[in-house]
Amino acid sequence: MQDECTPKILIIDDSIEHIKILIGLLEDLYDIHFAKSGEQGLELLSTANPDLILLDIVMPEMDGFEVCRRIKQHEKWQETPLIFISAQGEAGDETRGLNLGAIDYIAKPFNPAIVKARIRNHLQLRAAMRELERLYTLALDANPLTGLPGNNSIIKNIEAKLQAGDSSCVIYTDIDNFKAYNDKYGFARGDEIIRFSAGLLKAAVAKSGCAEAFVGHVGGDDFIMIIPAEHCLLVTEDIIRNFDRDIINFYNRQDTDRRCIQATDRRGRQQIFPIMSISIAGIDLSHRRYSSYLEVNDACAEMKKVAKSTPGSTVCFDQRTT
């Protein structure tokens, strides 16, 4: 039985005999879909969503060249590896197929070892290209201070969770009294606090053993985590415990002894500010029906306001179901 991670292959060939041979060679390794005509193959594209296409050249009504041309006209399928399968061995046919966007040829009668090797190699190459594209996108979006994914990745991940309908939690963290610290100690020291916070979040997620967790950097001292609901309490408690234990190390002796600092507030007045703490707001995506990232963001903002109204490090989860 194949799982959702198994590569999908679409075979388009008018010969049921050849289809059976290919299925026999590949069904233990891949999720196989097949069509017995070019028209049927084009119709199957959207439902099969193949990672690779095996396409016969000589077929009635619509030959493989025309099918290939139509497939490559669609932006979604332009990068999908397409291999022609044919008994035709003329160089002109190969040139025409490659010019239309095919990446390789497999000759009939089939050599099992060659068929498997070429399909495996092209799937591995495509997977490597996708990973490079993913890393490039992350690099463009990454916060330069922490290296964590930025807002584009945050939005994309939340939207994906909403579409999947699973019970993930979105956790929003914000540092209390960070501006006062930044004003007194300077931006370089403030950057140390931001990197420290990012490290705490990543360490807490790693400690939970949750491989699918996501940690993103909204900007400034604000971060987002997306984690399975069953890990939320453990992760947030770990963050608060370690933040409160270690944050004092970023202050000088005088402020450490007083457990507060004197700095200018937003109105330009000298005020006493407590040692920094961390406010954590959480929402379970399965408790309420959220239709978009914006609704999730609004709910997080509400919970963050509640958390920040309580002195000291606090976690506040949205318990509402409507």
C-alpha cells in the first residue's frame, strides 16, 4: 500500500500490454495511474497529479508529441519530468520530443533495469530541484537576524494548516519591556535578546520531539510557532521556564540586584520597568472555524493582549469554540 509521500507516475499508452508491463515493473515502488489515450491522459492530470509522466509516441487520434505539447502549455506541469516511450528509434523523433519538453526516451521492448534506473534518476533530480527551490525561497524570506522563516513562510504554513483541518496550535510570543531594555542597553544588546529568544523557541520545539513543528520570526521580538496541539503545553512551559531563568544574565549587576531598570517610556518620561518577561498567546485551529490567516492573526492579537495584561511571563490560550 502506497502512502501520500510515494511518487506518482502517470502512464499514457494505447497498448494495454505495455501498460501492464510497466505496472508490473513499477507498482512496488510508485503510485501508478494510467490512461489508454492522449485525451484520457490530459483529463487525468489534475486528479493523478503525477511526479513523472511516461508517454507513448504512437497513439491514435492524438499522438504523444501533441499530448506533450499540450501538457507543457500548462504552467503547473511545465516542470514535471516527461519521458517518451516508443519503439521508434529515429534521431529525428528524439530531437522533436526533447524540443517539446521531454527529458528522456525509453525504448520498447523495455529493459527493466534501464526503465527503473531512468525513472529513479529523474525523480531524484526533480526532488533535488524542488528542495533547492524551497531553500532558496526560505533564504529570501528568512529574517537576517535569526535566520528563521519570515512572514511569507508564516502565512503559507498557517494557510496550509487551515486547509488540512488538523489540530495544530498557533503560538505567538512577545517580550514584555523589550523596548525599555533596547533603549537603555542599545540595539546590539537588543539583538542578543532576539537571538536568545529564537534559540529558546527552537530548543523547546526540538526537546518536544515534534519534527513537524514550525518556528517563524514575525519581526522585532515577535515570533510564531505552529505545533501539534498535544505539544502546546509542554513547549510553552519550557519556553517560560528557560526565559525566566536566563534573561537576568543580560542585565548589569545594578539592574540585576534591583530587578528593574530605569528608562524612558513612549511619552519621553523616565520610568521604572521590570525585568523582561515573555507573553505567549495560543489558539487551537480545531476549536474554531478560521477561514484565513487574517482571522488567525486577529485571534492571536486578542490573546496576546490578554497575556500582556498579566504581570510576568504568561501563556494564554483561546478556549473559545465560536
